[in-house]
Amino acid sequence: MKIVFVIDSWNDGNGGVVATKRLARELLNRGHKISIVATGNHTGNGEFDFFEIPGFYLPGMKESLDSMGFLFGKAKKKILRKAFEGADLIQLQFPFFMSRRTVKIAKKMGIPVFGAAHVQPQNVIAALGKESAMMEWMFHRLFNACLFKQVKVLHCPSAFAADLVTSHGSRAHCRVISNGIPREYTPRQMERPKGFGDRFVIANIGRHALEKRQELLIDGVLRSKYKDNIQLLLCGKGEDSEKLRKRGEELPVKPLIEYVSPEDKLLYLNTSDLYLHSSVVELESLSCLEAIGCGLPCLIGNSPYSAAPQFALDERFIFTVDDAESLARKIDYWYENRAELKKLKQATLAMAENYRMDACIDEMEALYHDVVTGRLEHDKTAGVISGKILHGVPNPDYKENKIPVSRVS
């Protein structure tokens, strides 16, 4: 099957882009032909057929978007029509400005088209450095106008994402399919770095930014009764890196605050005691997927804008969002129950099996088959949310499509 992904940016500073790259490579490995429409020149790597479109910044967002390597795309009819020639399916990844015109072009060419929910208003609002109910309402309207109300099918990486788009007006059939745990994130016997000793090691991985709330993690450790024996790892980089390093000087044990290699990331996820997730804006959470893939239990803030709490084993792994005292109490509890925490690795790995990559790609191929054959074009599916995993647990009503997508042409 020839699949065309239309996505504003192809640079790695954004979780939706990273997830799309992994999906495209997995599909390529299964024999599909993949083309990418995006801003920037990416023709050098030879993996996919690239079609470059011009890009632009929104006023007031240039600095933040630059830090993520992100541009909004412009839908150029000539480029899109060329990219879509011979395609079986068009997949739109972001609900931004070019999506509405792209849907119209695909429909005029008679090519099945559907969308994905990888962005919520808070992602954009956070990039602007603001908090505004009016802006939230405005961006929901924009996303509906550009994509969520323009297609009949949406891929949603979590039940939270599906609930969000349907509650704000989309009548699309929402298929919940995880972005999947990257294949390399598996439990491994690795030696803990000598400098960590017998300390309680807490890991956090992600871009250093306001919405990720890494500063809250420092505040939580500072309030812990056991702060003298806690090693905090804030692996990543971003606009808040220098501020975090300055705040880190307040901790009795010097934290690791730096960008780390993929090899070191695997080392830390396999040798830490606890993964700490404080981000307030998540439609799934790649970092939690990576952590549970290695068997590392996750302590997660209960943000109303985040799907990440689905990765908490139970209420003991949930703290009150933006509340350092609540976080400190949970840190202290698990410090005092380290033996039980180690035993819970097996429960974490059992949960991770629901999100392994092969199963997720199987589900994506089944979705592609349903879209191409028109199975989801009927009104009776409008507003339906379906998927093998809903709210972090198996969906008993899920019916797997056993027809190989490779047979569809």
C-alpha cells in the first residue's frame, strides 16, 4: 500500500513527529511504500520519498518553535497533487492550517484520507507561554475547522485523546491505537553507574520546558524526608535547561541535568528505582511508554490535560498535579517501600505488553484496511470510540480485523 503522511514538520523536537517517524519506518519494514509531505529539505536520508512544502511561524511563537525545530506548513496544491499520485491513503498528522485544504485535495482526487490527534490546544498555548481559557476554546475551534470535523476517521493514541476531540465537537470515528513502545525499550540486566551508589534514583526524560514541570520535581525532592539520599535525573534539553541547573544547586545530591545518548537513556531506565512524570500536557506520553517498556514503574501527576495517568499501576503512583507536597509524600512512600517497588517491575512489564510495537502496527494496518475499504464511512460509526486498549486496559468489545492490509490495493 502507498501511504502519504502529511505533517507540518519532520524534525525531532516534538513527540508527534517522533511517533510519526517510528510509525513510517515500521510500515516501510512491512513492505508499504511511504511518502512524506513536510516543511524542510529531508531528501538526503533516502528512507522515504519527500515532498517539501513552505513553512511559516505564528506571531509570538518563533523562539519556542525554533527550539523544537517546528514550522507550520503551507498547503501548496501542485506539490500535494504530485505527492498524492498513485496513493492508496493519505494520513494527516496535525490539525493545523494546511490540513483543511489537504483534505479537500485528497477527496477531489478520490483518495481515502483520515487524520490523527497528536495535538491539543495546551501544546500550542504552552509554546506561547500563556494560560487562557479563551485561547483553549479558540484552538479547539481551529483544530475542528482544519481537521477534526473535516474527516470521518481519526487515529487517537489514547482514550483520553479520543474523549477530548469528541467532547469538543468531532463526530469522527476515533480508533484508539497507542503509538507503541519503541523496540529497544526492553528490560535489561545493566550495572548501575557507580556514582549512584545505593541512592534512590528517580528518572525523568523529556524536553526541558514549562509544561513538562521539571522544576516541580526539584521542589518535590527538596521537600522529601530523604532528600540527602535521592539522585534525580532530568535527562533532556530545552529552553528551561539553565534554570533547572540553577535550581538543582539547591539539592543536597547534585542532579544530572543534561541531554543523554540513547544508550545512556536505556541505562538509566533499567537501573533507576522510579520514573517521575510531571508533564501537564500529554495525549499519550512517549517517555512513560519507554519507562514501562523497561519495567520501571511511573509516578505520575494527575493533570486534566494528560493521558499519562493510564500508566500508573494504582493510586499510589498518582500525585496531585503542581503540588510539591503531594509529590514529596509519594516519593517518601516509595523510598520507604523500595522492596515492594522492585517487585512491581513484573506488573509494569505485564502492562507494557499492551503497548508493544508489533501489536500497535497490526492495529494500524487494520485501521488502514477499514479506511481504504470504506468500512468506517457509515453514519453509524460517527462519534464512536474504539480500540484494543482503552484507558490503559484491554477493551472487551474490541474486534480485531484479521484481513491483511497488504491485500488492499
